[in-house]
Amino acid sequence: MTFDYGLPADLFMLKRKVGLKRKAGARQRLGYRRFATAAEAIRFAVEDFPAIRTLNAWLQVGDERFDSEDIHRLYLKDDYPLRRRGPMSASGPTSGRMRRSKASKNKMA
């Protein structure tokens, strides 16, 4: 079965306030974002929101639901249609920020 990266997708993430302990029975906030294509949602989840692996997040594409591990597998597949920002490390892709070379750092000093 092939995955259609061109379908619209919804990304859901449980949000928790940092530093606060969750009370028993307390509800967590649910973050939601809609994307025109599943490929864009996957790229956002992996490249722009790398903590997705540690959060309870899932991707809804049509009637199918994918957890955070599934999202990473879809990103790493050979048929992923978008250009990746950088090489993958064990924890995720490298940051999308530009890194300065030593020469450019010296010019700024």
C-alpha cells in the first residue's frame, strides 16, 4: 500500500504547560493544525517541531491515523516528495537555521 503525500492532513498535539504537574483527571490542551498536503504536515512535524516524538501527537490523513513514530517513518521513506532540510541525526534532522563558517564568524568579531 502506498501513502498519498498529496492528501490534506490534520496534525494534533497534546500541549502541556512546562513546569506544571498534571492533576489527576485534568485535561491537557490539544493543539491542532491543518495542512494542504500530508507532506507539508510531516515536514512541519519533523523539521519545525522536533519534540513531536516526546509528545502525544498524531497525523490524520483521510480515515487513517499515524502516531509520531509513523510520521518519522513517512518522512524517511524514499518516496517522500519534499526536499529535506538536512541530514537526519538520531534525534531528528539538523536545525533549519544557517550555520556560520569560522571565516564568517571571524569577520563579525
